[in-house]
Amino acid sequence: MTVRWKCYLWDEPRPADPREVEFLEQRWGIQLPEDYRRLILAHQGMVPEPCVFNVGQGRDVMGPLLTLNPEPDREYYSVIQAHTLLAPLVPPGIYPFATTPGGEYLCFDYRQPSASPRIVLVTEEASIHPLANSLREFLDGLHEG
């Protein structure tokens, strides 16, 4: 199914700047997946349609892609802020890229060496649930409720 991206945080798209992606990679000491780079450069702060994903025996909803350029009134949606909140609760190598309406985080899992990190869900209780072997696989699995 083709994913379409809808505005969420702003009325119009606000693509990320490639320098912001490079800054994030330097800050975290990782190389982000190329699929994510293309996605965030075009759709930061936007939500996918369809947006439902399976987690274990249940379902959840993908909210907006976190932003690379934090704004004071939208700090909750900042990838830097999200990582700062999560870092003390999860093992090293977990990096958020999106949120859910329930306050959980979709994250890249760099704990195992790979050209493409796995995608995991980090719950409010800091439980980590595997979702997909790559961002592409995760996005391809999004579906209607």
C-alpha cells in the first residue's frame, strides 16, 4: 500500500534541512538509513496515511515524524527532546523518529550491527517491542484501521 503524508504540526510541509540530518548523525554517532533521510527531508512533522501498524497481538497508530528543528511551542515533537527523555530509560542504540498518539515512540534500533536498523516501539513503561527489520518494511506494513 502506498503511504501518503498529511500535514499535522503545520498547515504546510516544512522539509528538514540536510544539514540538520548531518547534525543529528554527528550528535548520535550513527548513520541514519537513506530511506529515513529522504522521508524526513520531505515530511518532518507529518503523519502517514494509512497509519495503523501491528504490535504483538494488537495494533497502534503512527503519529507524526519527529522534527529535526525544534520549536519552543512544539518541543514534544523534537527528535532531540524525545531522545533526551528516552536515553535514561532504554539501552544505548535506541533512537526515536516518530511518536504515537499514546505518547510512545517509534525508534531505530542500532543495538545490533546492520546496514539498516530494526524498527521498535518503546512504550511509556520503556518496554521495547520489535516491529520490522527496516524502515521500508515498517512503512510497507502500515494499513487502515
